[in-house]
Amino acid sequence: MTDAFARLLYLVASAIGRLPWPLLRALADAIAWLWRRSGGRESRVAGRNLELAYPDMPAAEREALQRAILRTTARQTLETLRLWTRPHAENLRMIREAQGVALFDAAIAAGRGVIVAAPHYGNWELLNQWLAAHTELAILYRPPDSALGEAFLRRVRADGDDRVVQIRAEAAGIRQLFKRLRDGGVTGILPDQQPKKGDGEFADFFGRPAYTMTLLPRLAERSGAAVLFAYCERIGDLAFALRIEPAPAEIASDDTMVATAALNAAVERIARRDPAQYQWTYKRYTLHPSMNPYFNPYRDLEGRA
């Protein structure tokens, strides 16, 4: 039954994703306006994150950035429906520039395994499709709360050649990732999701302590795999630049404090390229070094309309 509902959901997404882009863009801008006007969750969380990350930014400038973030977020949502429901070869024509491809190819050829760190910047679903077109790829993901949501995501992220293996972020999946890396394989990880308690360290992110995954540094240190940062940066309407860059060497340090600091610094540098393209609608700072829930900066946002 779950698979049947996932197929139905896919048909709905496909119908929306195949609408003309000018219509989808106008719809996305209307959604962003509604979020802002009604004080929706996306608007509230983005606003709080900007207060935390840019405390010295003038209020008017911060509000303008918040509006830009909401437009980008809404457009990306509908843009992603297009990506999920159209042929990958068609989608890849949206990549107009490519930097670092030779670096990626060389890392694969070295045979030590490759970890692709893909921050929530630009459009990471398009990046997944580019990676899958170039190599077999294992993607680590955190399953949604609902079985239907997971079934839908597994459907839209798969490709016709089964070149993408989706691995749940749990103990068995992590062992599978490690084996793939030791065998010279490629894996993709979103490095800026807050891990579960016990699976991270606090490291500076935009001037504030953020609970940060130790998984990626641990995999890098133990497997000896190369770590590359990759992202598809938006450079126009349905136009992107693929960028692949080496990670700082400290990211594979056996000192997790050093490694997570290097990881966050690299993500922050990418996010600062164009802050409107970063996922500021995510509650990145819910945990405090004291682990006291009363220091959650989003507590007063909960329960609002």
C-alpha cells in the first residue's frame, strides 16, 4: 500500500514539475510571499537563523536577505519537483559551468575511495544526478518520519541504471559505507545536518556553537578516502555552475574537535558565497553545549501560527 501511495504521489509531483517554469516560478514567489505575510515556519526559522548568524547585520539588510531566502527556498522546492520527475539527461543540461571535474576524476582514479561532502547550498538534488551520471554512488540519508515519505524519496532519487544506492543513516548503513570506501567507491554525505546526541561535537558555525557530525571525519580518517566538497550553485533561472573543491586536510584529523571545526569552516565558506542559496530554514542550532533544552533558540517559535 505504501508503494502504491508513493507512486500516486510521484504522479502528482510529475504533473506539477512539468508545468512551464515561468508559471512555477510565479507560484513559488507567491508561496514565499505567503510564508512572509503569514509568519509561516520557514519565515520564522530563517529569520531566527539570520539573527543568530548575522547579529551585526542592519535590520533592514537582514530582512531583505530573509525575503531572498524565502524566494530561493520556494523556487528550489518546485525546481526540485522538475528534477525528480524529468529525465536526468535533460536536467543535466541546466549545468552551464563545471569546475573541478578533473579533481573528481583523479580522486576516483586514485582508488582510495571518495567522500563527496554536499552542503545544503544551491541545488543538491541536481548534484546527485550529476554524480550518478559519472560514477556509481552511495548516498547516506536520514529517513523521513513517515514510511510514505521514505518510499517517495527512494523512488525519485533512483536512476534507471541503479547507479545510486541509498543507505539509511544507521549503524548497518555506516558499516556499508565504510566498506564501499575501502573498496574505492564513492559516497555522498550532507555534512551540515545536526546529528543525534552522541554522534557529534560542538564546533563554531557562523560564530555560534553548532552540534556537528563526526561521521564524515571519522570515515575519512579511518578509510583514507579523499574528501571533496561539491555543490551546484544557481547562476540564473534553471542555470547552475557545478563546483568541486578539495576539503581541508584537517577534516580527516583523528582529533574530532579539529576535524569538525574544519568541516564547519568549509561549509560556512560555501554558504557565504551567496547566503540566499543556503538552507536557512533548517533549525541548525537546537542543541546547546550545556544540552539544556531551555537554551534552544527556536523554543519561542514553536506553537506559533
